[in-house]
Amino acid sequence: MTKAKTFKYSAIRATQGKGSHVFSFAAKAEDVLAFADIDRVGRDSDGTLRGFQRHQIAPHIKEIRDYLAREDAILPNPIVVAFIEGVKVKAGRDGLARIEIDIAKGKPGFVVDGQQRLTALSGLPSSKFQVFVSMLICKDYNELRQQFVLINNTRPLPKALIYELLPTVEGLPQRFTARSFAASLVDALNYDERSSLHGLIHQHTNPKGIIRDTALQKIIMNSASDGAVREFVNEADYVGQSFELFSNFFGAVREIFASEWEGMTPKTSRLVHGAGIVGMGYVMELLYSRTGARTKDGFKNGLALLKGKTAWTSGEWRLSESDVRPWNGIQNTPSDIDVLTNYLVRELKRAIRAQSRVAA
């Protein structure tokens, strides 16, 4: 840690609201930590709220640190720091300014945004990495906390858009890998004319689609983790085989349950609803593992066993002796998805066993 008592920076000034300015300058991460504090939220013994920053998220910090340790790391996002005192600004020409930060009495600044990035940088051995600092000067602590709320309450990018972008981005952290493969396969299923789901998947770039891309991504990730797709990974054309598997399965679904699929929306049919799609993903896995189904005809033979046991558009779901619901009583919640999945898998297993006994 540097022993300097005063930090001096050349900055650019942006004039914004009435009497308000924002200053931007570059500084080493260790210096930012020397003049700015991360004031974590908590309560005093009398219950009074203090601080405002959330606690550290260790996995998130590690993920950022792993990326920043790379030689080609770039961090364009600024660290936002606010001051109430301890800073002097000398205005210059053409929007320039000279910043002096005095730390003789302690850290005068407060990190308003970017604490996880800053914490990640603090664990790196190199002290050369600089970050941009956006500096605010507040009249009191209340205004400082107000700025924290406003800055951190902006609307994030839609997850659907982020997921759709994943297949086009390389070098992302490990946690994106499974999602990236699933998103890439969903793209193929949606835009390849050979797919049984061609044009039917709702994506940021295809808002007219009826089937949620996130539901399909979920069953693809499940399959890649512990299902059919996992078995394809060691084969040369595992992406093509995965595409064929899902296209064949949903092609069979469309034919066996045609009246509950064609022209329907999630509001009119639970088959194209998020819960139905995820539940049917487990049906696909069961048919693949129990009957070896991979072709559309193979899946049709298995799906036919569920005819008369579902209530996709009308009637009742007899999920158990104590759980009977109207057809639209299934919601897209984890608990309802589990209940529906267990019902579909249980009924299909019974039908397969019964079919086997008849054949024997």
C-alpha cells in the first residue's frame, strides 16, 4: 500500500445538474483503496442502519479476479467514488481540473459503485493496473447515500438479451459456458429451417415466438449436465446430434399433441408454457434412456403412451390423490414445474412398464 498522504490527479470535468460536476481520472486500484472506503451496510447495537454497500460476493469477486489476471484484461467500467470532504478541486481550462485528495485524517472517499471490481483488483499482484474513477462531491452523507440508491437502481439488461449474445462472445467466465452452449443450440433450433421449432422460440430478436428461450435453455443444460447430450459430448458431431435430438423430440410432440400445440400460446395451452416445456424435457430424457428413442418416430411411440393422461388445454390435472388442479392451475414456478415433471415421468414409467408386460 502506498504511503502517500495526498493523491493528485489530472481530471476532466463534466458539468451536469444545477451546480453539479462529475470528475473523471485514472488511478491505480491500490490508491483508490487508500483514499476511498467501502462502507458496508449493517446496523448498530441500537438497530440504526449504517453504511450502504452490500457484502462481498466471493464467487463474483473470484470470477472478476480470474479475468483481470489475464494479460489482455480490460475494465472500462469506472469506479464511482463520492466525497463529502478531504478533496480539493482546482478548475482548469477546457473542462480540465486538478484533483487533490488528502488522506492524513483517514479515507475521505466512499465507493458508491464498483466495490466488487475494486475488491477483485486488490487481490492481484500487479500494481500497474489502472481504473477510471468517476468522482462526485456531495454536500452531506444523506446525499451520498441518495446517489448510491440512484446509481445502483438502473434497469439491468434483459437476461434474454444477454443469453442471446453469449454464443457470439469468447473468453467469458466458466459459469457462462453451459448457458452459452444452450443459447447456441436454441439459436439453431429457432433459425434453422430444418428444426421443428423453427421461428417458434421467443427471443429478444424474435419477440413473436411463443416458447420461452429460457425454458428450452434449461432443459438443454439439464441434458448436458446429466442426460442425453452429456453422452454426445465425446462424439465428433455432438452439436449436430443435440440439434437432431431436440428437433426430433419436439417434432414428435407437435404431432402427438397437435391440437394442444398448433396455434396455441402459454395462456391457452400448458404444453407450450414454460412449465410444460421443462416437464417434457424430462420426458424426452426418460424415453431416450428407457427406450433408446432418438428419431421422431421413436419419440412418437413413447409420447403416445401419455395420451389421455394430460390436461394441456382443458380438464384437470390429477397430480396426486390430494392435488387436483384445473388445466391452467400449473404455474411457471419451481415447485409447480417439479410437480408437473414428477407426474409426467411417473405416468410415463407406468405406461412403459404396462406396455412391457403386455409384450412379454
